[in-house]
Amino acid sequence: MKYDVFGVGNAIVDIVTEVGQDFFEKNDVEKGVMTLVDEERQQKLMGVIDMKKSKMSGGGSAGNTVVALSQFGGKSFYSCLVAHDEMGKFFLNDLKHHGVDTNLKFEDCPKGLSGRCLVMTSPDAQRTMNTFLGVSSLLSTEQLDEQAIKNSHYVYLEGYLVASPKGLEAIKETKRIAERNKVDVALTFSDPSMVKYFSQQMNEIVGASVDLLFCNDEEALIFTGTNSVAEAREKLKQVAKRFVMTLGSNGALVYDGDTFISIEPYQANAVDTNGAGDMFAGAFLYGITHGHSFAGSGKLASLASSHVVRQWGPRLQASEAKKILKELAG
């Protein structure tokens, strides 16, 4: 196989900022979740934030995951859509810099605005995201690369795409191509709001079963309609052959298709939880595609996530990823 993971998801440039604890109530922002907004709303919020302290980086849920996998030494491909603008160029250059292949060429990108996400980090290290999708909302089956899908161990579907009819069809088609070619299908719920407000669309993907599901405990409870992790994990077994449920500071729960495995957390003074789940998925996928057991992959993912929450932004430097692998081996 040429690729460990073929990802499909939104192409988003993150604008990471810091805000006070009272910012959310003052500006009518739902804290701790991702909310889709139009350009006007996003600009209005940026007008009341001290943007001098902001930092720009490549983002997007699945984008962060395939970059993480690449940093650990894996090979990934990303299907996405950006506009022919400066942020689009920034995003594609960022993929190239991290060794992630894509079939998207900047000169062929449509006019318009590329997606950007205003990431508001509060003193309690929670991240609240207001996302303007721009042309990323037009992502469709046209952006898929069937040959790359066939040449991958896993496809990785971003749950955020269920919010768009074209995006939903794109991940459905990716799943169909993968299943025809015996490529394993992984899906991330991405955010509690996706499970809560787009439950029917999410069920259209998960209902027919996935090989590997990534979620956190809040998403799992909402999706299964249960009140405890113990109940949720039993329900998830009905729709996912294997799954990973992150539990925040309590580590994670992995189901390998036969056994439940508790993954211990690594202690960290968190300053920004943005991207922790994406990092967990990227490190875990690297592990299982490079000879590690589910338990070993969970340990690597837990360690990697503990590193990313100690800093601002959702990604590590490639050198840090290599150090994490050495730390685990040592």
C-alpha cells in the first residue's frame, strides 16, 4: 500500500486566539464546541478580540490527523478543497511541508474564500471554535481520488462533513470505494455538535458499521442516548467493529474487537486542548499501521496528546513527534 491513511475532510486555516472567561456570555458564544458561522459573524468576533496575539496554522479535524500521522513517519493523502486565495495557498503549502499528498492543485482551485476557524482558547484550556467554511463547504465527490483510496490501509472520514449535503455524499462515496476494495474505514465524530444536531446524517454513515470509530465520552453518550460510559461502550459495539473513546484527563478506552483496554493518561498542565483528539487519532492510526498493538497504539496516542495540550495550537513539530516515539521506546 502506498498510503497508511487516506483522509477526507475540511481544509481550514486555524486562527488561534486567547479570550477571557467572561467573553462567551458577553458575545453570545456557545463555549466548548464548534459552531458554524458566516463570514460576517466571524469578522465581528475578531473585532472584539486582541488579534495581535493570534497565531495562524493549518487546521481542520482530519487535516490535523493526517499531518500528525505524517510527522510520526507514516504516509498520508488528503482530499479537501480550498479557494484560490492566500489562505488556500497557505493550507496547501502546509500539507506539502508535512509530506501529505493531495490531488488538489492551487491553480485549479475555485474563486472565493478558503475556510478559516477562529479558535478561542479560554483560561481553563478549553477551546471554542467558530468556523466559516468558505469553499470547503463545496467539497464533493469530485475532490476524491479513487486510486489513492484503493492504495491505502485506512480511509479516515471527518464527522464535520455530515453538516453539508455534498460533504456527506463525499464521505459516503469514500466509504463505498473503500469497502469495495477491502480498505478499512475509520470515522471520527469530530465534535459533540455534529452528533447532536446531525444525528440522522451521522447514522447514515455509522449505521452500516465502520471498522474503527474515534469519539470522546460526550459524543459517545449523545450518539448512543445513554447516561454512562459503561452503557455507551456496549451500544457502540453494535455499530463499530473497533473503537477508541477518549476520556479527557482520565485517558481513553479502546475496544479492539474483542477486549476493552483502558489507556492510562499522561499527566500534563493543559493550556490548550485544541487538536488533542485529532492528535490522538493520528498517533493511534500511525501505531496500528506500523505494527503496534491496539494497547501500544493507545499508549502512544495518549502520550502524544499530553504533549499537544501543553502548547498553543493543535499540532506538534515533526521533531517533537520523533522524540515522543523515542520516549515511548525508551
